[in-house]
Amino acid sequence: MKSPVNSFLERIYASCKNEDSGNLADYIPELASVDPHRFAISLCTPDGTVYSAGDCDALFSIQSISKPFVYALALRECGYDTVMAAVGVEPSGDPYNEASLQEGTGRPDNPMINIGAIATHGVLRETVGWESIYSGLCEFAGRELEIDEAVYESEVNTGWRNLALASLVRANGIFDADPHDVFAGYIRQCAAKVTVNDLSVMAMTLASGGINPVTEERVIPEWVARQVLSVMTTCGMYDAAGDWLTGIGIPAKSGVGGGLVGALPGQVGISAFSPRLDSYGHSVRGVKAFQKMSEQLNLHIM
Ligand code: DON
């Protein structure tokens, strides 16, 4: 017999699947050719049970959803003071690819926008190598993730804006590494392939204070999970963060691969995937599904 949670997710799926507005993220050439009809939602409970509806085995690139997890790894490996010296925790109010730096400190505003995620990657790379960043992402998912080499190549050969952001951060003395390497490493973290089920487990790991509910291993200390969820709450949805928090009320992060994750402390990890995006770079169907789940399950944190 189907569980009530599965039936609920299937109803949400059915009520959103005809939404076909939005556009693919064609500034990364490889993403312009993904199947726009794909749609899946998933939910992971504190005991590690995963429920899903739709194309739950479809793999897609994690893109900006890697940012909170790499921020968590930076805090774990480098400590609070080092990471805070490199990147702030204030919402920028700007789009995700803006070159926003704080006056005075010269730091990026926060680790959720590209420039802040590049600074975070750069600082982390001064302490650990790529392999350790990659295995950290896998610890969150509880399995070996693959890198989408085609997506990586596509973005690393066209992402001039991100290369400029890496150079800008380097010029401000935020990290000492070669900005070309940091740029390439950041693009690689964005090219990790996940399913919605991976994302809901990763979100539940944050929501459970740092313990992966499936492997039962502690990935990050509790203070790191709190820090990451706080920054996701205020900055995760970029220049739509205020609308998102007041309307949907779930600490969340989106990616231009079409993924969307939300984490409610102690309660649930949620995710959605559908590649058509709104003007902020958020999955249109994903946002709609989150809105319905928030309303119907009363998930708003307030
Ligand atoms: O750096 C970029 O532009 C992409 N690799 C990731 C951007 C992204 O996912 C924005 N989020 N919605």
C-alpha cells in the first residue's frame, strides 16, 4: 500500500506538472539541451526515510545548491574566523552573478551568490584539495556522486563572468591561490550530478544539525549547520529571498540546473527538480511545488 506521504507528493506533483513557463539556463551551453519536461519532488524525514514523486532517478547538475554545502565544509575545515574574514553573511539584494563586494572589508556579501561562493571555495582550497571538497559533498549525499564532465567543460570554457569574479576576489586579497584554479574548482563543484533524493538527504543532513540521516554519520558540527541554515534563510534565494521567506518560509537554496532544496531544522529535508527557471534562476515548478507543500503541510517557519 502507498504511504500517505507518497500520495501527498503525487498530488503536489500532479498539480504542478502542467506549469510550463520559464526558460532553460542557456548561458551554460550544455544546460540549454536538457529535457525541460523533467520534474520530481522528494522529501526526507529525520529517520532517513525518503519519499518522492516524478522523475526521482533523473540526474542533473547541482549548480548553486553546492554553495551551502561547500560553505559548510569551509567552516568545518577552516573555522569560523577564517571563513568570516573571507565572506560575509549579509543579503546582497542583487542577482546571483553580481560583483557585489562590501565597502570597507572588500569581502563578498555572502556565500550564496557566485562571488561569495568563489571566495568560499578559494579559502577552502587553501586548506584542503579538490578531492576533499568532492568527498565532503559525497558525505552529505551519503553516496559517491559523479561529476558531469560535459557540464563542467561547457561552463569552464564560457564562464568568463565567474572568472572575472574569481580574479576580483583574488585582487582583494581574500585568497592567495591562482584565480583560474579557484574558478575551475568552483565550476567543478557546480557540476556534481545529483537526484532529488540525494538533495533531500543532503538537506535533511543540515536540518538534523549535521548528521546524515541515512549513513548516520556526523558530517559537520552542529554550529556549522546552524550557520549554514541561517545564511540560507536570508540569502539562499538571492534577490527573491524576502518574498520567498515571507511567502514560503523555508530555508532554501536553488540552482540553475533546476534543483531546489529546503531544510526545516529537526523536521524535514525537501527538494524539487525541474529545469525551466524564472528570472531569479529558480525552478518555476520547484517554487510552485514548495509553495503548495508549505501551505498544505504548514511548513512556514513562523
Ligand atoms: O556559477 C554559475 O553561474 C553556475 N555554475 C551556478 C549558478 C546558479 O546555480 C544560480 N542559482 N540559481
